[in-house]
Amino acid sequence: MRAGSPQGDVGQLPYFLDSNVIIGYIFHATDHWGRAAVLAFEDPEPNHSGFAVQRECFGLCDTGMGKVRTIQKAVVRALRRVIYNLKRGRPLSQIAANFDGDDHFQEILAEIRVVATGQSNRTTDAVVLESLQAFEVEVVRRQEIVRTNCAWHRRTAYYPDISAVLNRDISDGDDVTVVLDAHDIALTVPDLAYVSGDYNHIVRHADMILTHTRIVRVLPLGRFLPGSS
């Protein structure tokens, strides 16, 4: 069990991973949940998730229209803009200022500054290009890891009574669908823990979710960070 794992006195539990865990793991360097998501995904507990999460992250029928592809294209496009501006003589500090407040790109830009500073014999745009290529390769690799190291379930039951209760408190219907997926899995996977970075719709309503479903614990994604309680 890794440092920062929130298991404590409950032992090892199988995980149900919300979409923010999947996306944070794949885009570990550009997602604000990246570090926690990596620790959660790589914990030795078995990883499970549902069709709604799979569809949100990867789209349907390999159309490439899910959030993973959308984020990947956005980050790659931004890094290519950095290269374009560097080649026109603009300093990296000025270019980075255009991304202030954008969580997706700040860490990558910080890494580029460190690498470029330590390699004075090379052009900065060459360093950025290498960073872009490494990013694309790593994202593809992590997508394959997610697909093969997570058990994906497709729910066929509706659970209208549970759905009605959840919808009274959880305003986002898509989140209710994901909770029902987790409940469905928990019927056949004992002691299932729901891991999520959605503090507004999921973590905030943990007691209600645990009362009305077979999920045994809701684990906030931040709890996986070392030093968290």
C-alpha cells in the first residue's frame, strides 16, 4: 500500500474509480488531481469502474470523442503554440504568462523551464518539442494501462428507488448514473470503495450514498496524498 493511502484500519478494499481519477492518472503532469490519481490507481487494490465513466473518458465505439482525447488535443495544441512563439523570438516567461490560471499547462511549462535552463547548449524550442513528444507517448501508454488494469462493468439494472433518493440530493444526473454503476458493481464485488475527486456531488453526499447503496466507503481523492488524513 502506497504512502498516502487512506485505507488505515479497513484493510485492502477494491476501488471504484470515478472519471476524475482516470483522467488525473492519464494526464498526471497537467491535471490538478494528477499526483493523487496516480497514487490511487497504482495502489494494489483492484480497480473497477462502470460504463458511464468509460464513455465519459473514452467516448463510444472508439470515436475518440471522450474527455481523454479532448484534453490530449488541447494540451498538445497549447504546447505547439509555445513552440510557435519561441521560434518567433518571444521569451518563455512571456509565453507562460498567457497560461496563468490554466491548471492544465502550468506544470508542463515549469518542467520545460527547468530542462531548458539546465541545457544552455540547446535551443529552448528543441527542449519544448521533446517535451511534447514525450507527453504524447506517455499519454498513449497510460491510456492502455487504464484499459487493461481496470475492470469495466456495464450495468443492466435500473434501481429506480435508489435513483430517486440520489436525485433528491445530487443535482447532476450523470453523477447519479455513476453512483448507480458503483452500487451495481458492489453487489458482486464486496467491500467496494468509491474513489472520487468530485467533492461537490460525491464526497459531500458520502453519508447518503453509503446509506442507500452497497458501497462501503467514499474515499476523497485528496486523501491519497502523503500527509493527508
